Amino acid sequence: MFRLLGALTVRGRSFVAAGAAAMVCGVLIPEPDLLRIGAVLLALPLLSAFGAGRSRYRLSCERSATPARLPAGQAAALTVKLTNVSRLRTGLLLAEDTVPYALGSRPRFVFEGIGAGGSRSYSYQLGSDVRGRYVIGPLRIRVADSFGLVSITRAFSSTSVLTVTPRIIPLTRPPLGGFWLGDSEHGRRSIAASGEDDIAPRAYRTGDSLHRVHWRSTARYGELMVRREEQYWRNTASLFLDTRRAPYSTAMFELAVSAAASIGVHLAGEGFEARLVTADGEVPRQGSFQDTLLDTLAVARPSLTVSLDAAVAALGQAGGQLIAVLGELTAVQARELAATRRGTAAGVAVLLVEDVHRAESQASAQILTAAGWRVAVVPDAARLTAAWQQLFRGAGAAGGPTTGGPTTGGPTTGASRG
């Protein structure tokens, strides 16, 4: 009874009060007609509340977000479908979806009476400029009677998850004059020239390409030897994002996350077998590299980790290219990171440093450069694309770290070339 009375609207409570007063007056006067009117006024909202209370078990809700993952600044379409699984027609349904504040205001919509076995759908747009993983729902339904006497709110259990990834900055393929080791015939030749797979030659077999002959091992063993597992080395890379809190301001950390996402998506598009490493170590893969990358970076937060020990250990366990997105580094940390590059493997570092701190980053950049890395100093998102291109242009040009601006200098040398 108390639950039914709690579902009454202001109008419903007014009816109950008026009905009770009429019945009291009808008894005291006495006036049978006034007593009957009071009984009707009192019974109507209570019966409406009882009927509306039973209707909450007769609806099912299906929801879907398209796409379920999208970059910050874009919009997704969320569709809510209500189905009446009972044999009776529903009344007027007022719906409100539970939406996190970052995605906008809560949408409200009206479903008119839904017949037995029928359904109604409603779609709306939502998005956010702030990356993250957002839970949308549950849908709250307010069941109202035709007289506006009762309003019962119930929530479904189903929810939707919308993943807002960092902004993706388009990066183009570098010119063939560089040392990019992508999924192409040029990439295969570049890897062969770099000698990373020289440690695993095998005897020549009929059908092996002469391009894979390893002449140094052939001379050593006195028979034709070819490089083993060249396909494995062709498209391997480790993408390192320094997620420590100390090297960044808030704005530069967001830029670092966006830069890592952009580079990772570019690597996936080029066919790389890549892995993601943060300051806390390698990120376990769940699905494809791109899915793991975007899901991880969508919720990435500055880490309280101080050292790079876990990252250095993870980077030293695999071959292929090394691509690092970094903030400000000390000289000791730069030397530790520089040492993770093995042999002639390509090493690329993107230093995200604001213009006012550019001079302080030169020592770290020079340490990486001396160890054979290519380094670009990028102060903002607008210059990331230009810096990325400049890193792979003119492999034979000597010079210091690139600045990412329109008048960048020549990239550093020491990386493997095609």
C-alpha cells in the first residue's frame, strides 16, 4: 500500500485527499452521494497505481551503440528498442537514458502505447571530447496512466559501453628514401640489409629466393645459407609510451597519448606485428594490436612510477623497430632507453616538449642520437605529422634532432636504411 501511494503524482495525491475528505463529509452530514463520490475519487488513483505497478514486468529493452569505439570529438548513434512481451497494450511510457555528464545531457523521449508483441525504437547521438570508457544506461521508464495520477519509475538492467579513444592524427607513409620497414617489397629488402636476422641462418633449400642468401654465413659454412624467419622480422615493432606523471604537464600528457594512438594506428595499417609498452611494462594483448592499443589508451592515466626499469626490461626482450613517445628525460633515463636498441634495429623517439622547455631536452635528444636513434622534438599536435615525415626523410643526411616545425633540420643518422 505504501509503495502504491508513493507512486502517486501530485494530481493523484490530490484525488486521494479530496476523496478522503468527501467520504468523511458524507459520513458526518450524512450524504450517501457525497460518500460515493469520495469513494470513487479515492479508488481511482489507487487502482491506477496498482495497474501501472504490474506493467513494469512486461517490457524488454535492447540497446546498441554504433560504433562502440570512436575517437574523441566524434559522435556515435545509440539505439534503444523497447518490446512489449505481454498480451496487453501498454500505456504512455516516458523514458530517460542514464548518460554520463561527459557525454552530454540525458535524453528523454516518449513511447506511445505499444501493442502486444510490438516494439518501438529511439535513436540519439552522443559523443565526447574527453577520452575514456563510459557506461551508458540503464534506461529508466516512467509508467504513467492516462489521467496523470500515477508515475512509476523502473530501470532496466542492460547498459552499453562506449569507448572514446584519443584523437587520431593521420600519419602518411614515409618516402621510400627513408628506412621505414613496412609491409612492402622495399620493407623486406630493408630488413634483409639491416642484418637483424643474421643470427638465425639455415641451409639453402630448393625454391628459396636468392635474395635471402646470407653470404657471410655461406662463406663461413662453405654452403649456401639463407636467412631464417625473415617474415617475422619484416613487420615487428615495439611502441613505448612513457606514462609517468613527472615528464608531462596535463596538456602534454594528453598529446603524448594522442601521438601514441596515432602512431600505433599507423603501424597497424602498415601491417606491423606490434606491441605496446608503458612505464609499467608491456601491455598484455587482448585481441588485435590496434584494439589493445585503443582500449588501453582510452583509459590511460599518469602513472606514479618513477623509474623506467620495467619499460627498459620489456623493450629489451623483443627485436624489431623501437618507437618511443617521451616527455622530458634525465640524462640517466635517456642512456637507459638508448641501450634498448639492439644492433642496427631502427630506433625512433618523439620527444613531446613545450617550446619553453626545448633547451632542457637537448641533452636527452643528443644521447639518443649518439646511440643511433632518430629524434624529433614536437611541441604541439599541429607539428606531429611534419615531424613524423621528417624522421624518415633523407636517411643519409647528418644533423641534430628534428624540431617538427615547417623548417626542420635533417634527421639524425645511425638507423638502418633501405
